[in-house]
Amino acid sequence: METEKERLIREIHQLGKEISHSMERYACGAWIDLDLTIGQLKSLMLIDFEGGICVKDLASALKMAPSNATNLVDSLVKAGLVSREENPGDRRMMLLKTTPQGKNLTTNLRESAMRQMSELLTQFSLDGLRALADGLNTFLKLVKAQEIRSDKIPPSQSQTIKLTAPQEEKQQ
């Protein structure tokens, strides 16, 4: 028999999927007209987020062959969205960075998503916003604690770790 906690966890998973799916469609307007493939867009956003990344690490993060990542980067460089710069820590390796044009594009995409989210959030009551903020802050603390633990575990094992709440919060 399913406990209330198990039912709520299952419900949260389902709600997360539905929200993600709806937000993807809602956010499409900001990037649908871009002349970029999904792979190029993911690469650009990751390069911008990292502030500087080598092709090998980009390929690893996107779970693709380095040659495929190189092709994506070549197209982003050609479009003027990404530049290759010498890595001050290792001159044999080039760092990928967003150009001002690439930075402007990623900033506009993020700001568009934030505007759309704000439009939805304005429909909450003050109590609803407080409850949502409290729940998200609690979840963020758990995620950050998980990141710290994951940093100490080899990548092959870190994917199997279950997120658990601190002992005093485990009770139903």
C-alpha cells in the first residue's frame, strides 16, 4: 500500500513533467525563430553558463563525441556567437566563450523565460507565493547538498545516488 509520502512524491514527479512540458511550449516563442539547431542552442547556452569551456568538456556535458561537438562549435563560431580563445591555464587547449552577440542572445532568451514565468507567478496569491518560495528553497537546499556529495563520488557512481532529506525531515 502506498504511503502518503510516496503518493506525494509520485504526484510531484508527474507535476514536474507536466510543468516542464507546458513551459517548453510556452517558452518556444523566444527561440523558435532562431536559425539554430537544438544542439547548437544547447551548446551556446552551456558555453555561456560556464563562462569558458573546452570542446572536450562541452562534448562530455552534452554526451556526444568530441567530433560532433567540434562541428557544433564550428557552426556557432561561423555565426559569430562563440569564439575560441587561448586557455591561460593550458595553451594547448582552446577555451570556448560567447561573443558579445552570443551573450546578447542567451541573455535575451533567459530574460524572456523570466518574463513568462513572472506573468504566471503574478496570478498567485501572496500566501501561494510564500508557500511556493518556501518549498522551492527547501528543495534547493537539498539539491545543493546533493551536489556537494556528488562532487566526492566518481561520475559512474554519482548517477545512482538517491536524494534523501536530512534525518529529521524524513518523517511523514
